[in-house]
Amino acid sequence: MATVWTIGYERLLPGALVAELEAAGVQRLIDVRFRPQSRRPGMSKTRLGQLLGEHGIAYEHRRALGTPPDLRHLYKTGKVAEGAAAFERHVEATADDELDALAQELAGDGPRTALMCLEEDPACCHRRVLADALARRLPGLRVVDL
């Protein structure tokens, strides 16, 4: 059964993030932040990629699957349903091919993959919208939130 994991680093230090991924057997982390920058040391693109690489976990940033700034405020102000609907329209219109390709990767013999962004709770995050979009493309997809 095809599976995708999701994780938010909001309450995790870099070492704890790696430990969660290793415990789940994740082999590739796809960073779905629009801007892969963080005020938290070790969680920006370059340093996080290096850390993950040291632990045998591949790192990829897929900007097209991130929440653009003009929609991010909806999530930040608690308008989660409105934000999710707007993000779904956005990602289906602008990253349809990217979602199709990722669904194909998950269906094949690709690496065990996790989607990552900041938000701890996937129910309040665009990761849920991405997981749902992938599940529509790949019926039976199992989504595991770490």
C-alpha cells in the first residue's frame, strides 16, 4: 500500500525531527514550505538538508507545493477552512503536474517519503490539503501524520 508521511517541525528541534523521521523509516523528506527559511536554527533549507543527508535521508524542496504569502494569512488568522479551500484551488491550478508526479513516485518503488512544513497540527495546515490531493490521484494512499 502506498504511504506518505507528514510532519511539522513547530515544536521539534532538528535532532528530534531526524529522530521522528528515522523511527518511521522515512528515506526522503520533501519540504513543502513556500520559503524554506526558518528562525529556528537548523531548520532552513541548506542546514536541514545537510543534517538529513548525514542521517541518510534525502532532502528536496518543492516550492510549488508551498502556501504562497497571499494565502498564508488565512491559516495564521485561524481561517483554516477558508485557507484550505483557497490553497486547494491554488495548488490544483498551479501545481497539478507536480502533484501528479508525486503521486506516481509514491505509487512506485520510490523512497519512503514525508512532507514537511512548520505547522505541528496537520488539520490546521496545507499538508492536509496536499495529502488529500495525492489521495485523489492515488486511491488507497495511506497518510501517516508524525
